[in-house]
Amino acid sequence: MSPSSSSSSSDAELSIGERAFSAAGAAVISAIIVNPLDVAKTRLQAQAAGVPYPYHHICLQPNAVCQSLSASEAAPPPCHYGCHRYKGTLDVLLKVARQEGFTRLWRGTNASLALAVPTVGIYMPCYDVLRNVMEEFTTQNAPSLTPYVPLVAGSVARSLACVLCYPVELARTRMQAFRATGSGKPPGVCKTLIGAIKPIKGTEGLESLHRYRYWWTGLGAQLSRDVPYSGICWLILEPIRKKLLGVVGDEASAATILGANFTAGFVAGTIAAAATCPLDVAKTRRQIEKDRERAIKMTTRTTLIEIWRDGGLRGLFTGVGPRVGRAGPSVGIVVSFYEVVKHALHHRHQTP
């Protein structure tokens, strides 16, 4: 029996609930580990879109180290332009930790968890079921189409998960993009979503109801990023995983399943993230737009043109470093943890 057929047969013995449990556990671990890189990516993209990030430090000279300025001191010459800007991933991480506190690197983690658990809990089981059904069909009726099954199954499963969980994704992006004002506790997911649709004075009735559309602002950009990302990811991941597991044979242990899936996921996630970075920049720009009317009218195409006009190729790939650095480990963790838990549950079913 081949590794792929063995995997399919073990999949068939697992319920949707068990698949969702496996996926949810993987999502929690991944979201906590990679969140700082997600914050760095979002801050870099938001800065490119014009979001200001003022600091409590003033540069005395262009090449001098920034020093704190107390209220009693006279204001020195204005800080040079670069002092107020993030220069890269490491610079974001250092400035956020120094200016806002180390824990702010996990800003939006509650939203990430609220998003990741249901999203991955829907996405991975749906992908499993669709892949198994489609592989069985194409193997019998159109063998030449079987290699493209992961692309189609991944795209459909991701679309479903994305549409259902999008408002939480919007909240997470806004929580990570904007600095918390004051020393109080920053707003959580619910307050961020309510703040995003806070009624304008004088609006009522249908106009007031219309504002809830804002919760799905940028859904088109999200789908245009996630669908190709997922398709590319699974198209690369499945052949690598099957080849690595094929070396081990039928008697694969939890350790070999972990290693094969993490390696395949890391490679696939890295390539897919780099390829779809411009669409991620467009998604972020649409989600952080504060003008409700403009946000609703924006399209992915016009946003990409605007980004190209403002920053060229460099603008389209803003934040590619932290995005790639986050995606590789994230996909590797999610896929490997998911498959290992499935493997453990499969063996539990077989134990008399």
C-alpha cells in the first residue's frame, strides 16, 4: 500500500470532529509562535500605506541614538525622517518592544486565536474530505487530473473558511496595524469591530444597517490572496510529502510523519507566501482604510495600481521578509501537528 492510499484509508476512519480537533490544536500553537512576525509584516505594510507611527524619542542628530525627552526639557531640533520609520522586520520588533512593551509583539493574538481555531478547524477537515473524494473520482475517471486535486481542494476549502471567519480577520489586522493610544488596555476583537462600524452622527435606519457591510471590507482582496496561496501551497506540499513518506514506507512513526509534513509545509508555505505577497499588501491596505465610503468602493485591482504608483515593485513586496518568515514555520507547524494528531487518533481506533 502506498503512503497516499494509507493516508486516505486512515482519514476515512476519522470523524469531522476529530479532524477539527487536530486542526484547532495546530492553529493555537502556530498562532502563538509566529504572531510577532505577523505584527511586523502588518506594521511595515500599514506604514507604506501612510499610517503614522510617532515615537516618544527625539533624535538630536541624524546619526545619533534617540534619547527620551522629558516635559521640562527644551525641544531639540526635529527628528530626521528615518527616525520615525520602521526600517525592516528587526527594527519593527525592537521598536514595538521598546516603545509599547514586549507583550505588544503578541498584539492581536486573541484575534489570531479566535480566527485560527475556526478557520483551520473548517479549512483542514474540508480540504481532507474534498481531496479524498476528488482523488478517488479522478483516479477512476480522469487520472491526468489527479495531480491538480490539491490545488482545487485547497482553493475551495480556503474560500469557505475565509468567508465565514472574515470579520475576525479584519479585527486582527486593525489591532496589529494601529498603536494603542494611552496607557489603558487596548481594545479587543469585539471593541475593534464595533469601533470600525461606529455610527456616524445623523445616520439611521437602512443607512445605519448598511455600515455592517464594512465588516466584510477587503473580502475580495482576502480571497484573491488566500485562494491562490492555498492552491500553490497544496500543489507544492503534497508531492514533497508523498515523496518523503514514500522513503519511509508503510511503517511511518509519529516522528517521521512530523518531519515529512513539517519539511513539506515549510517549503510550500515559503514559496506560496512570496508569490502572493502583492495581494497580501493590497488586503492590508484595504482593511486599514478608515474612510468607510472609500473602503467599500476600493477593489483589489485599483489598490494594486495605487501601490505600484506609490512604491513600485518594492511597494508590492512590502513586508515580504516577515511574511515569508512567518508562513514557512506556520504551515509546517499546522500541517505536521494536524497529521501527527490524526496519526495518534488512527492508532487509538485500531487499538482493541
